[in-house]
Amino acid sequence: MILTINCGSSTIKYQLFTTDVTRVVARGIVSRIGETGSCFEQEVGGRKVQEVTAVANHHQAFEICIRNLLHPEYGAIGDIHEIEAVGHRAVHGADLFIASTLIDDDVIAKMEECVPLAPLHNPPNLIGIREGLALLPAVPHVAVFDTAFNQTMPPKAYLYPLPYRFYQEHKIRKYGFHGTSVRFVSQRAAEVLARPLTDLKMVVAHLGNGVTMTAVAGGKAVDTTIGFATFSGVMMGTRSGDIDPGLIFHMRRQLGLTPDEIERILYKESGLLGVSGLSNDMRTITEAARAGNARCQLAMEIFAYMATKYVGAFAAAMGGLDVLVFTAGIGENSPEIRELICRNQEFLGITLDAERNALAVGGREMALNQDGGRTAVLVVPTDEERMIALDTMRLAGVG
Ligand code: AMP
């Protein structure tokens, strides 16, 4: 079997797949690690267990995961040796990793080098890798980087027009995130259409709490909206997305806000929450908008307008558009947002079938375009864990 691990600062999510990655055998999460109210949840064969338990650190959290996978009553395996390989989600691989890779000391050292670029995400990923290696030292471990898929962007797309030394000396450039999701979704979209991925110009709209739009031409990322930090592009739950950077100086000098306050406002108090004044959650906003809340209607309109503009920009960047794919929480579940994004886009060949759009909720894989529409419009539920497991199967030579 293949174990996937997504280790964050206070959470470990894991899934156990059959070795051929056709089936999820178990999934679980340990949350609030090192905090009060730590909690463990696991689901095996439809049976869920949940327990509040003290979890002081990641080492203990890993022991809990393995103990529960092996649990005689509600576990999934009888022996730890049934795990043949482990796949780790890794957030930032900078320009050092252009693909997933088998983990060795050199890979760990390079991931350490990437820490300044992702100070919140890479350290817990590294803890996860070290704990995983300690618990399962005899099996191959694979790192799957969120940034790797976007490494195919050309310099004209990834370089910011700053003095060049910032790129040379400090690696400041666009990296992009959600690459594992976008790679899974773009490959699956080509399968659904029964067309070669190499022939297709796609825009993948990963619309979740974090939002990434990515231009994928011939299966390769050519541009993406999230750049250096997890901030630019379309507005998100609490992040503003694209703003005029001059605003930051205005907020500092004219409004007297400190850099920390500005950072908090742009990352935690903006986006859907900032405009609506109600919530960062698109479900809550949609319900309030339906009930006539004007600020929630406006939040949805701005969100969709920003996304529509990137569909157009990326179609221009690729010189055409064959497929628009929606994925992640909002992309998979919100007919209203998809309708707003696709409205008046006939000039790009995008025509939405209203009935199909209304039916595409709850993570259904569906085509939404009208019959004969020049551009395919799809919903493809994302599955980053499956992509990690598939890479692990291939690189570990199991399955
Ligand atoms: P994710 O980060 O992919 O889990 O997506 C989270 C986002 O998806 C949140 O803004 C949710 O409100 C949104 N979402 C989930 N279900 C729905 C739904 N039925 N309608 C609208 N938004 C939804």
C-alpha cells in the first residue's frame, strides 16, 4: 500500500491507497498538534472514529497515525510492512525541483535551502519527512512539490520587472502554487475529453479557499496567478488577490498602519470576508446574496470578474482556448460563480448549459458546455492525494 502524508504546522493529513492507487483504504487527520483540543479522526471502509487526545508534537502525531492504521478493531492494516512507499506533499521546491523526486539526504538539504521562500510551510513538511523516514526507514519516500508543475513557465511569465539582481541574488520570481492539483485536473480533463493533453490549451480554475488560475498548454503550465507569496491573482477567502502595490505605501504612510497590520489586513481580513463583511466562506456568502445582501452579491461579482479576466488573459497568452476546467470547493460546487465567470464569454467559445451547470455540485465530474460549444467547460474534482500517490507509485517502482 501507499501512504500519503500532508504535514502542516498543526495538522497531519494522511491517506492509505492500494499499491495500484485504484482505491483509498483509509484516510485520517490529526489536528491542533501542540495546541489544546488536539483531535484525531480516521475513516476506514465507511467507519469513522474520532477522539480528542493530547498530541504534544509531530512525533506523537505520527505515532498516533500509525497506531490507528494498525488498530485491531478499526485500523486498515495488520502489519506496518504492508506500507510499501510513502508520498509526502512538499510545498516549495523553488527552481531546484521541476518534478517529484525520491527523497534522500541531498533532497532534504535542498528543501532546507527553500525554507526562506516558504518559512511557514516547508519546515513542517520537513518535519513530516523526517518523522516518516524514522517510522518507515526501509521503504522509498517521495516528495511531491506544489511548485514543480509551474516550473515550465517561461521567463517572460515568471520574472517580475524588478531590478534583475532580486531574481539573481534572492530568487524573487513567480513560482505558483496548487501545482499538484492543477496537474491532476489537467490530465484528468484530457482523459474526460478523450483528447491528447499535448493538443489542448486549458485554463484550470482552482477556486477554493485559496484560488489559482493556471494556463496549461500541451500539458505544461505557461502562466499562473499566484506568484511569489500566496497572495496575487483572484481574490480569495480572506486574501485580497491583485491590488495596486502602491496601496501598501499609502496604508503605511498616509493611514499610519504598521507593516504587520497591513499584512494582516491583506492576508486575513480582505477578499470575500473584506468585501462582504460577513464571511470568508462562499456558501455563506451565496446564501446571503440569494436573500438580497448587496455586499455579498458584490463580493461574488468581484470574485467572478477577477477570474473572468484571467480566463481572457490566459487565452491570449496561449493564443487560444480549448478547455476551461473548474475545480476545488467553489469550482466544484457553485453554479452561481461558474455562471458569472462564463457570462458573455461567447467570443471565447464558452457557452454554459444552464441545466448541466446546476447539476454539477457535490464533486461531480461533468461537462457544462452547450452541445457544439467551441470550448469545453468541465468540472473535474481535484484529488491532490491521488496525484501524490500516483507519483509515489511510479518513482518508488511499486504497483
Ligand atoms: P477548498 O479550499 O477547496 O476546500 O474550498 C473551500 C471553499 O469552497 C469555501 O469558500 C467554501 O465555501 C466553498 N464551497 C464549498 N461548497 C460550496 C457550495 N456548495 N457552494 C458554494 N461554495 C462552496
